[in-house]
Amino acid sequence: DAKTTQPTSMDCAEGRAANLPCNHSTISGNEYVYWYRQIHSQGPQYIIHGLKNNETNEMASLIITEDRKSSTLILPHATLRDTAVYYCIVRTGRRALTFGSGTRLQVQP
Amino acid sequence: DTAVSQTPKYLVTQMGNDKSIKCEQNLGHDTMYWYKQDSKKFLKIMFSYNNKELIINETVPNRFSPKSPDKAHLNLHINSLELGDSAVYFCASSPHGTGDNEKLFFGSGTQLSVL
């Protein structure tokens, strides 16, 4: 699976959009981009995933660049409950999900 | 109803003991997993079972033995516990295991402390 690079930590003001970047420059054509998050002391939680097109669901939006070498997870109106570690993962269906070190997002009141 | 439930939530034991962690999912999924999260917070896949058959075994010591009595349950038995086994263990499930649109659902974790 392609390696991903994420900032170690980010801050965001409550109510503002949180934009979390991820680089995956070695991604191959059949690898999907997944985002999960882990709130303190809980199990990881699926957020969103995509292949080429931008995706939106009730939790977030995923913007994938045209060359697919990077993506951005957008939480449109961050709340204190969104404080968590966010993991960007690329994988094909044949491999298990492999987590990196993620981005620690701190939402400030 | 909790989709993926694991017990116990906390487990404190002495070195050398044998212990088990249980996991159950009520989502009707075919595939279940065990992940280990160490003190540095890295989450690593340990095992994966699909319909009671082992499909992933990631160089885990053979003191760790997963058992899947049916596709809704995946238990983790650990023999001769060592200090380095202290970690949080997460169980997870997914509908099929090998699809490109697989979403994993995780349990809330079991914090194992070996003294």
C-alpha cells in the first residue's frame, strides 16, 4: 500500500472548517483513499473514502486532486467533539487497513 | 445495540499468565480483525478471519492464538503473557474483507496491562 504523509498536529477554531491534508504521491490507480479518526480512548471510526472523485457524506467532504497524489479531508463546522487523531490511509481491497501516525486535530473553543 | 463489542474493557494480569479477550459483532459481517495499539499509539493489524478462516497473520508470536467459533465471534487467546504485550487491543469487522469499499467497524478496545 502507498505511504501517506500527514502533519503531526493541527488546531482549528470551533465552528470553523477543519482542512486536513494528506500526501500520497506513490498511490497507484486501484488504491482508494480512506479517512478514519480515533477519539481519545475509543476505537477508530470510519469517516469517508474515495477513488478519484470528490466525496461528501454527513460527516465530512473528501477532496482528491486530479493527479491523486494528495487529498484533503474537510470537516465543515468543527466542534469540540471532533478533537481526535485523523488517519489518511490508501489501500486496495486485498490488503488490511494499515494505520500511520495520523494528524492530531485539536478543536479550540 | 453495540455493533462490535469486546470484553473485558480492562485486563490486568501477571507475567506468565494466560488470558483471553472476546469479540462479537452483530452486523452480519463476514470478516473480523484484531489490531494492537502500543504505547506509541501505532495501530497494527494482527489477524484477520473471513468466515471463520484465517486470512491474515502478521508475524505475531505464536503465543497469540485467535479462535473464531462462528463468523460473529473472534476471540484472542494469549499464552505466557509478557510485559511487551501491554497494549490496547481492538477488534473490528467489515462486510467482506477484500472489497474496495470495505468500511471497518471497531470495538471500543481492551486495555491489557501485564505486570
